Amino acid sequence: MTKYETTFILEPGLDENRVNEEIERVSQWIKDLGGEVIEVQRWGKRRLAYEIERRRDGIYTLMLYQGQGPLVKEIERRLRLNESVVRALTVIHVPPELTQPKVDAEAIAAAEEAADE
């Protein structure tokens, strides 16, 4: 199964209980469709980069989960239909260790020797 990250922005006027309900609803969708929720990060209320439907703020949430491709398509469809969701974006999860450049000890030693000469 592939790991995915879905970040969605909820309307800024929602109270804490309603935000918890929306997050739980999305988690339940993932479980019902055969996926597994790995992590939920609540980033809280933040300023948007640009206005969306005359809103300047939004409540951000990131969900890390694993499942099959059709699961992602259905989750995004349901998020678009949910009136509390302002925007949503899903990407394939790339572990941080894969985005870090590999350090070649021999190349560093050769560069240091060349700099000393």
C-alpha cells in the first residue's frame, strides 16, 4: 500500500467540537474504504496565502495514511462535496530521509585535500 498525505483547510469560523467532528469524519472515511490512518497533525488556524471565497484564514489539518489509489480519489471527492472544507490537496508521502542529499565521505575528504593544497 502507498502512503499519502492529505492537507485540508476548514472554514475559520468552526468551533473546536465541529473541527474534531470533521477530522473524525475524514478518518472514518479512510478506514471504511480500506485504508489506515497513520498520523493526524492539527496545525490550527493560519492565514491563507491568498483569499479564498473572501476568507483570509483557515483551519489546517494534515492526515498521513496508507491505502490504494481509488481510496484517494474517493476521499478527495468527498472533501470537495463537504461545505466545511475550503481546499484539499493530496500528495504521495515522501519520507524525509529520501529528500536529504546523501553525503559522500570520500568526496568530502578529496575536496578538503584539494582545498589544503
